[in-house]
Amino acid sequence: MIQPPAERDAIAAMGTVLGPDVLARVQSLYRAEQDGFAATQPVAVADAAYGPHERQRLDLYTPAAPAAPVLLWVHGGGFVRGEKASDAHPYNAHVGRWAARNWLVGAVMNYRLLPDARWPSGGEDVAAAVDWLTANVAASGGDPARIVVAGTSAGAVHVATALQCRLLPSTVRGAVLLSGLYGAMAPEDRDVPYLGETSPLDPARIAAATGVPMLLACAEHDPARFQTETLALAGAVQAASGRLPRLSVVAGHNHFSLACHLGGNDTRLANDILDFVETMT
């Protein structure tokens, strides 16, 4: 299904500015449809510890199918906030539920935040979560040899870090990066506490460091820097491999709705991700 016109117009009216008020308005657009799925797709495994820190926890949502591919979701939050499942952050568990409805094991992780975290801790947490899934997900019906890692915003930074630093095992078959920062531009002030004054990430190094296939996406109403970063990484992948990665600028969405709408009525990006997972696994 395509995006309903009223939703498209409401998001366009928000512009490209980020902030808690815009996030709250986006969340309100999807609350009814996402809450409807919460009651029918409960968490199967809650707060599994993939490391010793209190934030190193993940949840699993499972389909009624054996040996299913695994989609690991890494939330956003500007390196300072975000939860895999809470009343204050209801739009991360929805990706796990959506994955399970589509015959995947959905894994949704927390990771260390500022002030405890500094680059590359997020990438290290992604790798540790993958290691836990490789060792344990079979007990919940997942195939430990078929894992796709997906992140949005800060979560995409962490996935890109794990790729650049070569932290991911061969069990990872693909990476989905939504509206992340990949080192094409200097960090903004709010990102300096985590990334530093000069980004340690580099699109060419991300592209050259891994043979993991990528799906890249940003939103029509993303701030320009996220669009620039996405195109820079796509160009670096093309330069390294001779082929563009899968790439989408999702019409009618902004930085927050790009992730919040997954599993809802607008299935364009969701279908792209599902096709990517099926092809890679």
C-alpha cells in the first residue's frame, strides 16, 4: 500500500527540523495502528543479556516457523536516548513485531548511551548482540547463519561502525542503514560527545571494509545532512564494488517517520526491506 494522502501532507507540514515535538507528532500518526499489533504479537524473549552492562539487553519476537532468518533492529536516539520497548519509546518494539508477522525472528536491542558510551562502543554492542544471536537464537526458532542487521539514525551509525571496524561475523548476510551519519560531513555539536570533533567514520572505509550487502535509505523530508551522508555512502559502495547498493529516498517521510511507519499501512520501505532480507538470506 502507498502512503495515505493525509499522512503525507501532515509529515510534509512538519518540514525537516528535528526535535522532541516533531517526534511526538510523528508518533501520534502511527500510535493507533502500531498499538493494535502490540496485543497480538507479544515479546517471546525479554531482556536477554548479550553483555554485562545494564543497557546490553535485547528482546525477541518470533514467528510460528522454524529456522527463520533474523532481523536485528538498532534504534536511534542521538546517542543519548532510545529504548527497545517502553511507554516512552514505543516505536522500536514495533519493528520486532513486524518482522515476526513476516516470518522473521525480530530482535530489538538496547545499547550503551552517553555519557557511558563513546565511539566505537555502539558498533561493539551491535557485534556483541550478533554474537549472542549466533549462539542462542536457534532456541527461539531463528537461523543463526542468516542474520540481517538494521539501524536507523544513531543505530545506523552503530551498524556502519561495526562494518567499518570489521566486527561482524559471516552469519551477517546484509545491513540496512536508514538515515545515518557515515563520516561524509563534520559532526554537528550535538554529535561531538559521541563521535568527537572529527568523525572516525568514512564512507570509503565502510565500503571497503566489508563485503556485506547493504540497503540504504533516507527520507524525502530528512535534514539535508542525512541525505548527503546516504548518497556519499552509496557512491563509496559503487566505487568499491562497481555497483550501487540498493538505495531509496522514501517519498512522503521524514527522519522519524522513516522508522516509525514500518509495519503500518504504508508498505513501500517495508517491502523493500523484506525483499532484501529474503534475497540475502
